[in-house]
Amino acid sequence: LLAAVLLCSCATIRPPRGVSPIEKTLETTGYCKCKKCTGWRRTWYGKPVHAYGQREGEYKPIGITASGTKAHKGTIAADTTRYPFGTIMYIPGYGYGRVEDRGSAIQGDHIDLFFTKHKDAVQWGRQTKRVRIWLPPQYRRKP
């Protein structure tokens, strides 16, 4: 139940107490749940499907992240081989967020920040930011 609350969009995203963050410079971009940002289209009978890529034509749930949560302000898409689901980040100008999504174009030290409006995602554009990162407990290095 606690894990469900932590991944719920209603939960406030905050870093863990007593854990020092890693600081890294990351490339950031913005995205929303629109067709342009997330690569989907509707079939002739209205079903949303992937517009391109390996899963082209397969059903695509709109607004649902790869981790299964509903996308909301604070949702971050990242390369999960570097920043696994549950990683908390503080991005200056955006605030706190949690890695809950991934994308084929999101690789290495690049993160995609969720915005509720397309115009806000476009306005964010592409920025390089010094980000504070708190990995989930199972991925932290032991002293």
C-alpha cells in the first residue's frame, strides 16, 4: 500500500531524509500526453495506437507511464538503465520529480519532464540543468 501511495499522482514528491543527492548536469526536454509528444494516433474507429516504431499499430494507453502510473506534473521520463523507476530528482525551474516513464529517444543523461499543457512543454524546450538525484534505496552505493 505504501508503494502505491508513493507512486500515486496525489503524493507529494520529496527526497528521502538523511540521504545525500548525486549532482549531475543533464539535458532536459519537456513533453505532454499529446500525439506530437508521445507518438500516437487514432485508428479509423478511434482506438489510440503507437504511430511509429517497433510497436506501430499496437494499442497505446494515453497518459499512462511505462511504470503504470498516470502521468502528472512531476513525472520524469529517463533512461531507466541509468535512472530506474522511483529515482527522485530536483530540476531547477521545474521542481521535484520522479522517474516513472521512459522513451526510445530518452537515452543517457537526458530526461524528459512531463507538463500538462503542450505549450508549456514547448516553452521549456531543451535546457541543460544541474540536477540533484536520489536513487531508490536498492540502487544506492553502500559507504
